[in-house]
Amino acid sequence: MQSNLDALVLPLLGRLRSRAGDGEAGELIRLLECRLRELTEPFVRTLSLAERGLTPRELEVASLVREGSTTKEIAAVIGISVKAVEFHRLRLRGKLGIAHSGQNLAAFLRTI
């Protein structure tokens, strides 16, 4: 999706920006570009994680971990046991190649 945005939409915005100049229209076009990136970023992240072979439940847990939810909070939100969340977190670490237990899973997920 991000590459589609880069290839199909942003060049058009660039052409509009060059015609609009530095005035209010140019600023609105820059703001529109920023908002488009903000809108597409979550979808691109999810697709990136899905390409790594994560299950739907792992994607759900990964999303909540990325937001900063604790294991207990995740268990309560999605209705599974704390042990199940711990298992999913362990599987996420393995699939994402996070071998060192000191590396923060949430911080890593925010970088993808």
C-alpha cells in the first residue's frame, strides 16, 4: 500500500504542489500528503507483519503490544488466558527474530 501511495498518489500531489506554489494551497497539499501517510501507515505495518507468517491472533496480540498494553490487559481485551498471551508473545519473538530477551518487543514492533 505504501508503494502504491508513493507511486500513484504522491507524484500527483507533487505536481499540484509545484503549481500551487508556497501559498495556502501549497501548505494544504503538504498537509494532505502528511495525512495520507498517517492513514496508510497502520495498514502497511499490518501487511509487513502478516508477510512474516503471523497468525491472526499473533497479529492481534502484536497490535496490542505495540500500543503498550500489558500481558494481563491483552488477556482481558481478547478474552484469553495470561499464559496464552505469554505464548503468543514468545511466538512473536521467534518469528520476528528477537532472540535477546532484553530487547523490548513493543519498541521493536513500533519500528516495523
